[in-house]
Amino acid sequence: MAKQPVRVHIFNQIYTVLVDGDSSGTQAAQVQAIAQELDELMTMIAARAGSGDSARVAVLAALHMGDKLKAAESRLETAQCKIRQLEEQPGKIARMLDQLLES
């Protein structure tokens, strides 16, 4: 699949990012949304920290987004565990019914 350039604006800088090209533009839209969220986060961090040091702001933003990712992964793992438990229940119920009918 051909790569499509997408221009994004993050913390007063413009970057060109290559994404997989698709007719719907979904990948490009996702990259632009992530870039906008990152720009807003970095702007907020810079205002609160009183620092315009872009490297420091970028590291703090990366730590924040990494924390959000870990929390999302944890929630996903919990949900997957619950789904596995629910998937096992019909089999358990069927075995219990079989045992009751055999008695």
C-alpha cells in the first residue's frame, strides 16, 4: 500500500508523517487527531510547568501518554479476562445440567 504524507502541527512545529494510504483517509485522520491531542497536552504542560523547553515538555507528554496507554492496556486485559469467564459459563452450566439429569 502506498504511503500518504500527512502534515501535523505539534507544539509550534510542523511535521510530515507518512501513513498507509487508504481511500477513506482513516489513517490520516487518526494521525491528525493524535497530533492534535499531543499538541494540546504539550501546550498545557508548558503552561503549567512555566517552561518553554520543548524537550522537557515532550518527555513529560510522553510519560503522560505512556501512563494513559498502560491504563488502557490494563482495562483491556481485565475486559478480556471477564469475556473468557463469560465464554466458559455456558459449558459449566451444561455440565451442571447433565449432572442433575443423571442423578
